[in-house]
Amino acid sequence: MIVGITGGKGGTGKSVIATSLAYELSKKYKVMLIDADVDCPNDHLILSIKRIKEKTVFQTIPKWNYKKCIKCGACSKACKEHAIVFVKNKFPIFIPEQCIGCKACIVSCPVNAIGEHRKKIGTIYSGAREKLKFFSGESVVGYKESSRVVSSLLNFVNPLIKDYDYVIIDTAAGTHCNVITALMKCDFALAVTEPTPFGIHDLRLIIKLLKILGLPYKTVLNKSTINKKLKLKGLIAKIPYKESILKAYCKGIPIEDESIKNLAKAFEEVLI
């Protein structure tokens, strides 16, 4: 069973729920935790896991053979990311930061003057905390199309998934490509929110996305004691706003609050 821990708004405690649930379940089951928030991975910090580098992630970028180039501008027209600037009678000007590696420029060149080169866009790591197996990806700072790093991470762990009872994928916040890429791998999702106007607003957005993807889900209300009157449909658990949880989080100690144990129990019952 592959489960995505997601949420529209950042800061709701999504990573806290993902790490705590994964650690609690690992006491009874074989569990893999995947930190797919590659722009800002932090699950290893929450669990005090020392990461080990497994693989460097590369992306294809164009490389011009100026002896063949006829300065026609076809590559610039084909590039929807505006990574290639065309000036009449000049060789193409390439902006690597804009390139997403789609290869449209290579295909469009009428004289085959564009070959393939590559650049580093991220890294895949592994680690463990007691019985809990951990993997994460981290994109290069400033690289915008980091869903490619998410895809590489999921492809890397895919051969190993069959050996585990539960795979917990901690997605990035929001409803963008990174999140969609991670959720498309999942069988079920937990949407984490908080009892604030922004939290509820963005919960609606992530639920809309989950419905579009056809992914069954339940909701987890974190920091629930901030607003005890709030009622949500499909609620599986409430996690209180407690000093003990905050201290464990800051120290990188697995959170073993009673509410987490209740969440794990409810989670098992839902997925039976």
C-alpha cells in the first residue's frame, strides 16, 4: 500500500504527520518513508537520519555544433520555456536555467546541429531509523522543474517497494507538478490541514486535486486544539497543538504522542 501524505498549505505539519506515522507503523510492519518534497526535504532532520548519497540526477540539455548550425532560429521557436534566444544572423543564445530537458530543440533542428549534453539537477539519498527505511530526493538550488527529481526518486525506489507493507510518500505542499507526480504513484492519501482560514482554503484545493486523480483520501487535522469547534468531513484523526510534540520536533526525536498512535490505528483500520 502506497500512501501519500499531502496538503495544500505549507506549514500545516505534513512532514510531522508523515514521519510520525511512518515511525509508528514501522514498529509492526516493514515501512518505507519517501521524502518527495525535493525543493525542501526535511524528514531526515525530523527523524535525525544521516543521509547517504545513492545517485546523482541529471537532465538532458542541448549542445550546439556551430559548424553545422545555419542560424535559422527553429530551435528557439520550438522552445516553449524560452530557454533559447534567437537573434537574426547570430548563433542561438542558450539560457540553461530555463531549460527543462524536453528535447524539442533537438528534434526541430533541420540540420541535426544540436546534440545532447547533461547537467546535474538533483541527488537521491537513503537512510534508516531503527526499522524504518528512508529515501529522499533533493533538487539543485534554483532548478525550477524539480518534478523530474521526484520522478527519478520514485523510479529509483520502485524495485524495492514490493518488499514493504507500507510506503509513505511525503509530498511537497501545494497542488503543482511535484505533488501530482508523487500522488500518481499512490493508492491512498492523507490530506493534512490546520484549523485556520488558509488551512481550510488550501484543503479544498488539495481535495479537488485528489478527486481529479481519483485517489481515495482521509483528512488529518493538525494543531486541532487551536480551534476546537471546527468540523471536517472525512476526518480520520486530530493531532493537538502540544509543547511535547514541539520539543520532540525541535530535537529530531520521533513523536510518539497518543494522538499519533490513534492515527496509526485508525489508518490501519481504513486500509484493511
